[in-house]
Amino acid sequence: VATVYENPRNRVMISKVRDANPFFHFMESMWVLAGRGDVAFLNEFNKRMADYSDDGKVFNAPYGQRLMSGFGIDQIESIINTLIRDPNSRQAVGQIWDVADLELATKDKACNMQVVFRMRSGRLDLSVYNRSNDVIWGAYGANVVQFSTLLEYVAAKVGVPMGTYTPFS
């Protein structure tokens, strides 16, 4: 399933079923952009976050940390530099999934596996590929806020307008 967000700045889902906390989602997005992996910061805004950590202190697969330092390179900075150098590049790809997760017993395996940025008609689009996603909590809840914020950040650093955000579930 692919969902195309034509205006990814409309990123907060209003639903009685979800009862989303937009402040938590905003702070979680800032946590992702900061490349953090700790539970403590997020726990200030959502006490259930520790339930997704193996030790209650850090997460196994925090998106920002994996994208910014988890594989020995700041992939986001590299993506930005790639797009500035060559706006038509098809190599602005960031990896979240770690092959070590295949056999790792953990409460926190990355649902989202890869981010792909592309310039289209002078705007920056983001596609996110994931292995597993639920509609209410992940895809249309936390993930749209996290990844549309990442798109907005990268677009601003590259100096172009935001395009579409498309998650593939």
C-alpha cells in the first residue's frame, strides 16, 4: 500500500480512535532529527515508550540514530550533500534496517527500512519503505510526523520546497 501525502505539512492525524498527542509526535520528531536513541527523553512525553526498549534505557532501532550515526556515517548529511551536488541524483538513500536485526531478539526492530529522497519538478520528495506498519499507530500516526519532519529538514538544508511524502507499507 502506498499513501501519497501531497501536503506533508498536514502531519497530525485527528481521530477519536488514535487520540494522538501532537506534542509527543513533535518532540519525537525532534528526537529523531537529533539522532538520539535514549528512552528518557521520549518517556517525558509518553510513559509507554520504555515498553519498546529491551533495557528501558535505549532503543535497538531508533530511526534518527541509525540514519545519523548507526552505521558509522551521517547518512542525512550525506544525502543533503548529494542533493546539493547533484539535484537529479538517484543515490540520496538512507538505510535504517540493519541486517543484524534478522537474528536479534529485541522488542524494537525497525519497521521502516529505508528513506529515498528525489527531486521532482524542483521539489524534494521522500519515499519510505517499510517491512511492517499498522495504520493507526504507525503509518498515519507517528511515522507521518517523523518522516514529513525529516523531509522538511532535508528540503530546507538543500534549499528547495517540500514535495510529496510517500510511505510504502
